[in-house]
Amino acid sequence: MVPNQTGPRNLLKRLRELMAEALEPQERLDRVVHQIATSMVAEVCSFYVLRADGVLELYATEGLKKDAVHQAQLKMGQGLVGVIAAHAEPLNLSDAQSHHAFRYLPETGEEIYNSFLGVPILRAGRSLGVLVIQNKDHREYGDDDVEAMETTSMVLAEMIATGELKKVTKPGLELDMTRPVSIDADAYGEGIGLGHVVLHEPRVVVTNLLNDDIDAELERLDGAVGSLRISIDDMLERRDVPMEGEHRAVLEAFRMFANDRGWVRKMEEAVRNGLTAEAAVEKVQSDTRARMINLTDPYLRERLADFDDLANRLLRQLTGFTPSALVDGLPQDAVIVARTMGAAELLDYPRENIRGLVLEEGAVTSHIVIVAKAMGVPVVSQAIGIASLSENGDPIIVDGNDGTVHLRPAIDLQDAYADKVKFFAKRQKAFSALRNVKPISRDGQACKLLMNAGLVVDLPQLKESGAAGIGLFRTELQFMISSKMPKAQEQELFYREVLDKAGDLPVTFRVVDIGGDKVVPYLRSAEEENPALGWRAIRFSLDRPGLLQTQLRALLRATGGSELRVMIPMITELSELRDTRKLIEKETNFLKRHGYQVPEKVLFGAMLEVPSLLFQLDELMEEVDFISVGSNDLFQFITASDRGNARVADRFSPLKRPFLRVLRSIVEKADQTNTPLTLCGELAGNPLSAMALFGIGYRSISMSPAAIGPVKSMLLSLDIGKLERILLPALEETEAKMTIAEILTDFIEENGISL
């Protein structure tokens, strides 16, 4: 047994010296296990590494038969070593052979050893291998021994992670750390991205493991913990954080964890055993994650996330790491990998570097997905576990067409996808050739294909896509990517630039739609149980008239002497439209009085997203110059399915009769009142659902720029009149034999429609 703390420290010191020597990997491993055995007063020390095929292979040993190295193998979960790796927990036995999981490997000669201590070699909570010591006598290893072994295993984890062991790995085999991983997920953004992983919330990689001065490291750790506690206290005392609500309990729990003495004591113990402050934080974090990673209880999973967050904050303080440093050094072919992220966060990355986006959470209509698609970025979501499996710089392929993610893909798979990318580029070239072709159906019906935008970076795609204009310009994106409220002059200059780049093509500005899930850091908003149904869009803006007035003034000045097309989101009652129109009239009169040029014409529109408007259609059409159906929100409200909740977001189809009947009723009322009508949202950008829209009467739709080519290609081969004669009667059927999707599929096959 190691009698005091000098044992682990001396062991780590000797290991550090071994790591610094110019040795071949196998010789280094042999000397490492010899040193561990000597320091731990053990007759045997063995080092097993997890391979990509789930086998734990003996890579080095002191005390067992040398011929067993690279020959002795155990599957994950098999034998004592396999159990340790599978459960990511130490195993301490005085009579190993009596344990139910013991498995005798004759090639090792270990039958004469009774006491056994094995610890998992962990990185970010993942088992990479197992480190074992054994003795002949029936010995109970102490807590100090376990701690010393766990600390030592971090050095071996670093050897595995750096790829040093590749030289001694059998040809044709891969280690688990570098094994290829393929995940079937959900395809949300068309296209294929080949590149290298950039973790959105990157793990701080600790390379300085061993300390030279215990007292100095304890002081560093104490200082970082103190700063962490102060920052959490500051969070709780901020004036813009309401005093009541569920969020308060969350922050209080967070503070409780930060002040937990047991957590701090474990880190201090690791420092006394020879680790630097940051390595101690990483060790305790990895141990905690390994113990809790398989928990299914939602409460405990949240607590694990809290501990992870605290540890990451500590690591950033101790290492000086900042995520901005990662963005500054972003590779040219970055694939962003995240558990979840906000739309504004994606915009922090330079667009020219982004090749794809992979999310563990997020639905097809969540704003991060919509923004990514608008940027032309291939998106895959519901890729469960991808963040913990990935390391910064790992090769990765994102297939936004079929929803697969290939992490560390084999060369032949990379080559196959390179060919797919070439094919995709060829197809895009074919769509580009349609850019100047008018969107007229085969039976001569003209349609408008408009594009959605929200940033200046989107505007070059207006010309490239052949869009007839911008049917939805999301003005809130300027607010979401700013660290402070954009001033009136900044807004005006922005809108002028948009109009200048659009040229003669029309631009429809949607006034700022924030609140709900669109959070901006400088505007205080209350915690809400159902943010999608809460204080957002025009409700928020009318309650903050200064914000809306400033924006309207900027829009009026930017469009002086020309035409302003402005529409209002989330209208529930006509009074909201009337109040907004009064603000426009007030700002117009103000500008006239002060000698500013105002628009020659203001076209005033409403977004139809809230079901209550369906029962006010006659009055609505009298109030506005045009209507835009916001199909994403309207569908989620009609079906009571949260578009940001992956469990229900894809549960119901908008191509079923109930929702299509709703959309058809809007067309009929617009035709009766001669009100211009456009539909924007996910329905517009999918060729199949766009075909359904044309079949029920829509002639103007707005979508992401990348969708215009495929939709136009479909339209050119479509006989809309023929489709209407089949689809409209089918909508009214109450006992239908075929679904609308089946009717559309048959129509495509029978009429040679290009999809």
C-alpha cells in the first residue's frame, strides 16, 4: 500500500521524465508499466487499450508473460478488465478469481495472482482502456492506491489521445479513440459537407498534467473556484434576472454545486497527488461523467450537465481558454458540432468557413435550422451522442440529403462522398442554368418564387438563385447578432444596403420578431412556460413602442422616394394591425414635418400565423394590402405541436387533409377579395409540398435560396390545372382511400414530374 502522498507524486514525476525521453512507443509503455508496478509495490501492472472493434487488447505488462502482449484480448464487458471498461468504474478485489466476472487467460500466466485493482482510462467520460495492478497475496488496496492509479491513468489517456500508440497497433486495426462512427439522424438541410469537426462548446484539452509545486497549484485552484463562485453570485444578483421563477431555483442549485466541499476536496486531493489544477478539474469531471453518463433520470441528467458546466468554467479560467480563440483559428472546412445552439451563435462563425452543421437537438422548424438552411449550410439533427464522440479536428462528413453523419470516415467512404459532392455540384449547375428561366408551369401558369433572407450575406443569392424578390426579410437577425440594440441610423444604413443589393427586385420587410425562443441579450424578457405562445413578435413590439417606432422610422427613411413593403408578424387581433398602422402614419408625418423624404407608397401586410385570424379573414383582407402565410407557426399552432420539440415536431404532416384545407380556405378568401397572397416557410422549399401548394391555388411562395432551383425545376414540368382537378376534390373526401402524399406520388410518376 502507498503509505503517503509522496508515492503518487514520485510516480508522476518519473512518468513525466519517461514521457520526455525519445523512446519508441512500445519501449515507453514497457517502462511505464514497470515504473507503476515498482511505485505501487505490485508484482503485476498491465495496460489494456480499447480497440475500435470493442476488444480490449493487452498493450504492455510487467509481471505477466511478455508473449501475451498484443495477443491477450477481452471483449467489452468480458472478464474483470471488460467489466471495468464497460462500467467506467474501478474494481478493487482481494480475491479476484472468486469474482463472477473473472476470466482466466492461459497465455498471461495470471492464475497465481489474487489481489486485483483495475481503473478505467477515461477521456471526457469515455473508456479508452484499463490499467491494472495485481499481487499474489490477498491484499485489500486502499483509497490512496485507487486515487494514485486513477491519476496515473490520465497520463496513459493522453498517450492514446495523441495517437502515439498507432505505431504499435496491429495493421488493419484501429483504436476506439480513432474508430469510424456513423450515426443515422434527421436530414434538415440539403447538401453534403466534408470537413473537420469544430465543437461549438469545445472541451478544454489539458496538456499540462503534472505539477511542480503543490502549494502553487492549490492556490491557483482556490482562486479559480473563488472567481467561479463570485460569477454565479453576480448572475443571481443581476437586475435583469427576475427574482421569482423556475430559473431562480436552477441558478440556486448551480450555486449550491459550486460551493460543494466534496467536489472541491476531490480536486484538491488530485492536486496533492501530483496533478496541475486544470488536470485535477478534468480528472474529477471525467470520473463524475463516467459514473453518471448512463443515467436515464432527467433530473440527474440535468445535474450532470450542471457539473459539466461548472467544470468547464473552471477549466477556462485556469487555462485562459476562450471560445473566440477557436473561431479565430477556424479551419477552412469547418463542420460545427453542437448539442444545441441558438441562431445567433451560428452567425458568430464566418460563413465562408462553414461546410456543415450537426446537432444533437433541434427540429426542422427550429430557428437554428432555418437560419442554417438560409445560409445554404447542410444540416443534420438528432445525431445523438455526436458531441461526446467528436474531437476538434476529426474528419467528418455531413449528408444533409439522407441524414447521416460519418465521423472519422474510412478513405473509401471519403472518396465516395467526394464523388457525391461533384455530382451535387453538377446538379446545382443545372439548377443555375434555370436561373433566368421564367417560373411558368407546363400549362402556362406563372408563379412567383421568392427567397427568404435576413442578412446582407444572403443577398448575393438573390441573383444567383433567380428569385423574383425577397418575400420575407427577417429584420430580427440584425438584432440577434448585435451585442447591443442597433441604433436608428445603423438600422437605416442596413436597410438601405439591403435595398441597394436587391436592385429593382421587391423586398418585403417583416418588422422585428423577437421574444419567445428568439432571445436577445440586451432586452429583458420574462421566463415563460410556453414561449411560442407568449410575449413575442408584435405583442412584444407594441408593448415596447420605442423599439417599434425606431425601426419603422428607419424603414421609412431607407425607402424614401420608393416603395416600402412591410408586414407584421404574429397578428392575433385586428387591433394590433390598426395600432401598428397608426405608428407608421405617425412616423411618416414626423419625417415629413422635418423635411425627410418618405416612401411614395407603403404596402402594409400581415403574417397569417395565428389560427384566430382564420375566423377574421374578411375583416383582415380589408385591413391589409397583402397577406403572407407563415406556414411554420400556423402549422404548429393548428396541430398543437411545438416546432422546437423533436418528439412532436415531425409527428404530424402538413400534407394531410386538415392543414391543406386550412391553406385552401385562405386562397379562396384571397381570390374573392383580390388580395395578393404569399406563403413562406418549410412547405415552400420542398418540391413535393410546393407542388401541393400549387395544386391548391398558391401562386407565390417564398423559400430558402437553395430551394428555388429544385422547386422551379419541378414547376416547369408540372401541369397545375391537371393537378388541381385531382387534388381539390381529394381534399374534400371524408373517407379517403389514399393520402394526399400518395396522390402526389402517383401524379409524379404518371406525369413525369421532375423532382
